[in-house]
Amino acid sequence: MGLNLSLMVTTRVRRHARLFAVCLAGAALPACEPIPSGAVGAPAPAYRSATMTGDTASLESLRGRTVLLNVWATWCYPCREELPVLQQLHEAHASRGLVLIGVSIDAGGSGAAITEFARTYGVTYPLWHDPDNTVSAVFQGIGVPLSVLIGPDGIIRWKHLGPVRANDPALAAALEEALREVESAG
């Protein structure tokens, strides 16, 4: 099912790109509808959260970089399954500019438990804490884990509900394209 969902997302990106091109050309202005916020092909919505140290962090501050935002919780078993894959992605691509952010939606007051949980699973990428789960509303998510790849241009390139898989061809292609854009701009 993950492969089918990835293919559907890729097809959707192509469809939105074609529609956008037609809209820019002015050939079908009445038919142009905005891409829904949080959808693949749309600009990433504004999002702010707290880091695990209590500082404020935002996606806007990461503009120009490739961001993989992963929404998770300590009580989510599929989230536990994907943590090693996410850590591998972080280690393999951080030097190329990938910023992987884990956003925990665990309840308020669970900061120490989140930090210990991450340490147990060997997570070294930055963690943000969103106990009100505003991230799901912002990105139109309906569960966890939810992962969103945002290109350096701020456009959502890939979105996936469910655990990230190491062999996901749609993620690999979208990630490579976004990282190349960062490298060519640098």
C-alpha cells in the first residue's frame, strides 16, 4: 500500500505541476484552483513549535534548505518502527543539507519522557514538541506518523501517512531532487 500511495502522490504532484503551468500561461484562469494547504505541490504552511529546550522554532527559519518534518508520538508503535529509518536518512543526508525535524505530539509535561525515548532509540536529529498537535491541522494530517518533505523553495514535495520506509522510491526521488537544488544554489 505504501508504494501505491507514493505513486498516487507522485501522480498528484505531476498533475498539480501541469495545472500550475496552464494557470501561469493564462490559458485557463477560471479553471485554476489553489492547491489545498498542506498538500503536495502547495507551499508549506507557516508552522512554529517549541524545541525540547523550550526555544521557539519555525519552518520559515529553515527556508532555503530541504526539510523532512516527521510528526510522531512516544505511544505510536508505527512511529517506533520508522525511527531507525529516519535516523539513517539524517545521517546519510545531513551533510548535503537535509534538516530532519521530529515533531512530538505527546501531551504537555512529557518533555523528559520524550527526550529519554529519543535517546533510547538513538535519535540525534532535532526534536520539537507540539502538545496541542497543531501540526496535524496545519498539514492536514489525520494520524501519526506523518512525514512531509519540503523543498528549499518552500514547496511540499512529498507527504506520507504511515511509517517511512527505507526503500520508498517516491521519497528517494523527491529527496534527491530537493537536495540537488540546494547543492546547485550553494
